[in-house]
Amino acid sequence: MSERATAVIVAAYNAEATLGRAVKSALAQPDVREVCIVDDCSTDDTRACAEKLARAHEKIRTLSTERNAGPAAARNLAIAATVAPWIAVLDADDYLLEGRIATLHALAGDADFIADSLLRVAVGEDPPPIAGALETHSLDFTSFVRGNLGAETGPLDLGYLKPMFRRAFLNQHRLRYRDDMRLGEDYEFYARALALGARFLTCGPAGYVSVERSGSLSKAHSEADLQRLRDCDDALATLRPLSPEEQRALRRHWNSVDCRLQWRRLITAVKNRDFGAALATFRSPHAALFLATRLGEQAWLRSSAIARGVAPGP
């Protein structure tokens, strides 16, 4: 098998409308030797669609989870079921432009991970043209964690990258996705790889098209999801001694997620008329400031709506 041989892993949930496009875009990449689709207990015809694709293309293998377990668990199954020396992640809603995998291979050198900037499009929208030669930039642990600070990061959140990575690095460090995480599993996986010494390169757009859909899992998260994302930073801090700069970046990320978690807890406490639980969300200074700001914004929006004669939302 060629050193550039690549396995594309696709976690699919209720993706019957888009799975075919995603998989065919992967098969069109010359270096792709395997495509592994894992149906995560979809309630539509995703599994049937995957099996139909597999019957038509010998490079495709299909698997199914025993229960709906989330993309991390599905990707781990696909990693275990494939053998190619490189692995590329592809979401079932997204697709690849011609030449994307070859471009990443040409730029990778001795990197363990390489990721291009996403081409973000709305449903039905064509991606913008890719212009100019691409340059690579090295990504370290501190820069990556800082690139995942929620509202501070904006649309360039590095946790959404879909890299290609070496199987040898994963096996050497027994690195797999944390399958108990349904939010931020990519962030945790990449951050852990970097903490373990991965050589991680980034470049401009090479052809990964990310289709933005409403109601995605990353937006519909629970308190438990947020707590796991916050607490994964505590585990990352124990992998090796961190520099002061790395510690500060990790603490900022922990605080950023904790603010979102306390906001969700405050909403729940108010709905349940639990004054003690509501008060507890203000215990840390960073959360207290965040909550006070959010409450002020909500009060202003409500007063503005009333002034316009519009019934305020919940």
C-alpha cells in the first residue's frame, strides 16, 4: 500500500440526503484507498444508503453502532476498521473538492496532522474558488487552545478543522476520540495530540466544503455536554508538565466553557424556581461577570421589545 494511501472515515446520522455526495467526493480523490461509513443508529434511510454505496464501490465499508453514540464513537469504529497509513475525517453533510487530499499530501512533509481552512457554505450554495498557492503554518498547543475560545474566537474556531493524520501517530500514543463526548470531541482529540507532541500543520483552503446547517449538534448541547467539554481541560493538563503560557491558555478555555455551562444552569434553575442553584452559578468571578452581562442584554432586549409593542421571547 502506498505511503500516501488514505482512509476516509465518515460518521453518519440521519444523512440520507447528503451521504452520497460526501462519499462520492471522497472516492474521487486518487489517494483514497478506503472509505468507512459508520451509521450511528439513524432513524432515516442512512444505513440503506450506505449499504447501496458499498455494493457499488469496493473501496467502501459500512458499519453501524449498537446505539446512538455520537461522532466520536463512530469515528473510533472506523479507525479500527481501516488500515491505510493516513486517515481523513469527513462529515456526512460535507464534501471534498477535487484534489483536496493530494494537496494535503503534497504539503504534509513529516507532519503528523495537516488541516486546511474550511470552505463554509450554506445549504445549496456553491463554494468560492480556491486561489493561489498554499503555505503551511505550524500549530502548537497554546495557539490551538486559544483558537477555541468561543465568542472570542469567532468563525475561525480551530476545533472545527477536519485534518488528515497519520495512523502511526495514533497507534504510537494509543490516541482515539473520547467517545463519552458529544460536544468538542474534535477539540479534545486535537489538543491531546498536540500535548503528546504531534507535528500539526495548517494551510489555507484546499477543498474541504463545510455545509452549515441549522440545528447542528454543536449548537444543541446539554449541560452534561458542556461539563464534559469543560472538564476535559483538567485531564489535558495532566498529560505532561505545561508551560505557564499553555496553562493560561487552558485556563481561559476552561473559563470560557464554564461561563456557557453556568448560563445553562442558571436558565434551568430559574425555570425550576431553585434560588439556591441560581445563586450558585455566580460563585466564580468570571462566571458572575459573564452572567451579569448576559442578564443585562436580556433585560435590554425585553425592554426594547415592549417599547416596540412586541411580546418578548422566553
